Amino acid sequence: MVGTARNGRVRHAFSVVNGGQDLGPSSAPASNAGSECDGIEFTREDVEALLNERPRRKDRFNLKEKCDTLTEYIKRLKLCIKWFQELEGSYLFEREKLQNSVEVSERQCNDMGILFKNKEEELNSIIAELRKNFASVQEKFTKEELDKMTAMESLTREREARLEIERSQNSLSDELGRVQRELSSANQKITSLNDMYKRLQDYIASLQQYNSKLHMDLSTVEEDLKRVEKEKASMVENLSMLRGQLSVSRQSQDDAIKQRDSLVNEVACLRMELQQVRDDRDRHQLQVQTLTAEYTKYKESTEKSCFDLDNLTSKKDELEERCLSQSNEIRTLKDQLLTAERKLQMSDLSTLETRAEYEGQKKLISELQTRLADAEFKLIEGEMLRKKLHNTILELKGNIRVFCRVRPLLADDGPSTEGKVISYPTAMDALGRGIDLVQTGQKHSFTFDKVFVPDVSQEDVFEDISQLVQSALDGYKVCIFAYGQTGSGKTYTMMGNPGDPEEKGLIPRSLEQIFKTRQSLQPQGWKYEMQVSMLEIYNETIRDLLSPNRSSSDMLRTENGIGGKQYTIKHDANGNTHVSDLTIVDVRTAKEVSFLLERAAHSRSVGKTQMNEQSSRSHFVFTLRISGVNESTEQQVQGVLNLIDLAGSERLSKSGSTGDRLKETQAINKSLSSLSDVIFALAKKEDHVPFRNSKLTYLLQPCLGGDSKTLMVVNISPEPSSAGESLCSLRFASRVNACDIGVPRRQTNMRPPDSRLSYG
């Protein structure tokens, strides 16, 4: 409380408080006061003068004058007490400020300790990584020797495989019965050669990665050394700053202790004076008691601050000792890094030796790659021959070929907690032909002529059926139809995505191939004429999708069973099918057929259900009739290509169909049920096959029971919720694959000029 005035402020004369009586030049400089005291400051002499003041009364019995003097004295005493309270508040604020600064310095010291610990752990991890790298280098050297031996062994196996393949090719032309056994052995050798080729590629990649990794490790170690030195310098600077802050906090604490001592002395004096005032003025006794209570609290807080200061000094000493220990640890880490650098130099020398060995291995690998390329070319030729012989065997058997295609999971399918329900066996006898489905914990296995996984492209699917499409130009009846539940991807398989050339379906790709082949056969003297028709079977009613008079009113009349043109199906003695009054269009280019396909797609019946946003509500039948004449040999052929997109089977509980959609669903399920009855009868070789139960089966009679080359593409949804429908589709496809429909034969007779388009 006793001291010079701060911030250049000048103390007012105490005569303002003391009723105009100045205390003289012996007064000491005043302390800083609060804003509520109007800039008045008190010194110790001022307070003593106020407390020692005695009232001077002219008349002892003049109570009014006595009361006025006492009132004025009480006002000055209140002003003094108020000034002391504000001064106490300023000291409390300074004490909190000092305490906060000490806490900040303590937190900074703790952070520095954590930082030192993290750096130590980082350096230990770097040293451990370097040791692991040295061990991995030694292991790779031994691995290289083993890989060299395996490469030599694989070369000998490759020569044996090539000899075996050549023997199998010669024996295939002599004995047809041994084809299946030799094909299985050739497939096993193909996989072994592919595995050897992959191992060689992995070996080259591992050598390259190892070389790059050594250079990267060297650069990272150098960067870590530079970073550690920078961090050490920053730590030293932080310690010097913390010491300066600690010295400043000590000085401020010493000032606070001195001020506390002066306050204690002044309080003792004030207590003596206030005791005298308490005897004279009983009304102010309560105020004096509150003042002493507040003073005792302040005294306790100052003692507590002294205790906190002692704790801070002890913590500061501990931090200094910790910093010294961490600096010693940094020195040891530097020594360890120097030893690591020496080891890296040794590893560089070993790297140069391995690089020389790598060059020799690279030359050997290039020679092996050329040999592998020759072997792969021969294997491709063998695979083409195998496919050709497989197709020949199937044609001799007369079975309906079945391909299975699994569509990928879509974003609209939603998440599933049941996991995958479809898998593909990896055994050689079922590779690419087998599919497994799990329902309620039970596994069901099926084998077809080909199984397409979800990531197979449209082009890959068409590649496997291109030879079948080619048969139509050779004079055969060909039928390809897509079967499956709603939303399994049948229309996408047959038609594709019209806006994306890469996603064209089987129908557009088949037409492109036919017209390209026709162009290539012209130099050999072949000339072809082609006719197209398209129809749909909607609610057991045939609709002509290329009719020029087709309108929305005609569609409504047909849906309601009122009016509309009636179409009849007839079969002749040659196995050809005719549909009366059906529109037939002569086509010369693939663009004309694409235009007709777009026109038919707009006319086809499509509806929205809970299972599919755009569900096909009818069976779509595309037919291309081909007539060819070779002017040089006078040979004439007639082929038919039927491409059919069946409507999907669906359960009413899942589709939520009502009204017209309900009638459509019932008609679709009825026709597919009739198709199932026909397949059952053909599989059991019954005398009577119920082709006439629906217009769909009656239209497909030559394809299912005649001399046509028939392929069924069964489409499967991978959703766990559709596992029941998928199992039914796979079982039906398995029965179809077992049906014998007779050996296909070529159509070489002349086509009458007025004949209508048939459906093979």
C-alpha cells in the first residue's frame, strides 16, 4: 500500500478529505487508487491522520454541530475504506495474473517433456526399422537363389507341356473319344505355366521395389537427422524463454510479499483506531467487523499463494533435471544414428553386388518371357480348337446349351447383413462352368456350358456366342433366349444400354457381326437377303411391334381384349413357323435394323413395380430370316436367327402388383409355367409335350423340340433376398441343359418368293 504513484498520476491534496487541512510535506507518495474514488489516493500518513483526528467542538452541548462533524468524518472514513477495498481487488487481480502465468509456464514445461519423449520413441522406431530392413535384405538374397532354381524347373516343365500339347493336338484328329481326358491335362498345364509366368513377374517387381526402397530409406534417415538437430535448437530456445519467464514471476511474487507485509502493519494500526471509533459510534460496529473478516480472508489467500510459489519452484527444478537427462539421451541417439549410417554404407556395397546379379537375372527372364510368349500362342490355338470340338460334341448330342450370367450388385439393392449367397468353384473341372448358391445354410451346386461372373463385359459374353450367331449365315436355325426373374438383367443382356456403345447387348452385336460377315463373304460369291420382324406376347396376345398403323388406342383395345388384329401361329412340314399378317421388313444395313429396334423398344410394354423401375411386361421376339446364294457354286442356304427376351418371373408379394400390373404378372407367370412343363416333358422324353398350353411355348416349339441350335442365357440376381428365385432359375436351367432336341441340320432348299418370315 505504501509506494509511489503509478502511470504518472499525481495524488490530490488530502485536504479534500480532511476538511481542508493539509498534513504537510512529510507525507509519502501515494498508491494507485480505483476509478470509483475520483482519483483520490491515500498514503500511510493520510490514514493515520484520519484515524487520529479528534473532533473540535466549540460548544460541548451543541448536538447538531456534533452530528454534522461526525457525519462528515464518517463520509471520509467510508471513502478510505472504499479505497482499501479497491486496492485489495487490484492486488487479487495481480495475484491471479501471476498464478496464470505460472500455470502457463508449467504447461509449457510439460509439453516440452512430452515432445522429448515422442522424439525418443520416433528415433527408436527408426532404428528398429533399419534393423528389419537389414534382415529382409538377407532373406531376399536367399530367396533369389530359390527363385532361380524354380525358374529352371519351370522351364523343363514348360518343354514337357509343349510336347504334351503337340501330342494331344495330333491325337484329337484320330480319336474323338479321348478328347475330354486330353483337354483336362492341357488345362492343368496351362495353369502351371500361368503360375510360373506370374511368379517371374512378381520376382522382377520385388527386385525393383527393393532397390527403390533402399534409396528411400537412406534419404529418410538423413532427413530425420536434420530434423532432430533443428528440434534440439528449438528446445534450447524454449528453455531459455521459460527461465526468463520464471525470473519475472519471482520478482512479481517478491513485490507481492513486500506489499503484503506493509498491509499487515497497516491493518494492525487500523484495528487500534477502529476499536476507539467502535466505542464512540455503535452504529458503525457492523461495518468494522466485515472489514476485519475480509482482511483475514486476504491474509489466508496470500499464505496460500506463497505455498503455491514454493511448489512451482520445486517443479521448475524437476523440469531442469528432466531437460538435462533428455539432452543426454539425444546425444546417445546421435551416436546410434552414426552407427546406422555406417551400416547403410555397408548395405549400399551389398546393393551394388545384387544389382550385378539382377542384370544377369534380367537377361535370363527376357529369354524366359520369349519362350512363354511362344507357349501362350500355342495354348491359345489349343483353346480355340478345344472350343470348336466342344461345340461339335454339343451339336452331336443335340442338347440345349445353357449359359449362366450373374449381374453385379447395384446401388439400389441396398446393404445386406446375410453376406454373399453366390460363389464360384475353382476346381479345374468346374472352372468357368460351375456356380454355387447358398440358401438357408444349404449349398446347391450347378454346372452349365459357361458361367459369367458379375464383372464380365458385354463383349466377353458375345464372344462366346459369336460362333452360334455365325451358324445362321451357314443355313442353320438359331435361337437364343434370356430367362430369369424380374430385375436380373435379361433386357440388359439382350439389348444393352442404347446410349453407350461399349454396353451394347447380344442383339445389336449379333446384327453387326452378321452384316460384317456378309460383306467379307461377297468376294467368295455369296449374296444374302435379310428380313426382320419383331413381336411381343402381352397377356397371351401377340402384338406386331413394327406395324405402321400401331397407336396407343390400338394398344388399349388389345389390353382390354376389344378389337385389334388377331395373329395366328402355324408350323409347316419343314419345321418353319409362320405368324399371319405380321409386318416383315427387308433390311440391307445394320443401321436400318438399329432404327427398327429403337422403334420396337418404344412400342414394347414396360411398367414399374417394386422390384424394377422399368420392368418388361411382355415376351419380346426378334427374328432375322437370312437367304443366301453362292453364284459360283449355285449353293443356296436359308437360316433363321431368333433372339428372345422373356419377361421376368416375379412373386406378387415382392412386386406389389395391382390392377393391370396384376393381370400382366399372372399372364407372365402362366406362360413361364407352361415353358417349365414343356421342359419337364422333354427331359422325361414323354410322348406328349404340351406346346399348345401357351402362345410362348407354341411359338418356340421348333427351337425346343426341332432341329434348331438353341442357347438359353439364364440371368441371376446376387441379392440375398432373391436367393429363392435364383435357386428356381438355376434348377430350371439345369433341366433345360439336359434336354435332347435333335441334331441341327442346315436349310438348303429354295425359299418361295412369296413366303412369309418364319420363326425357326
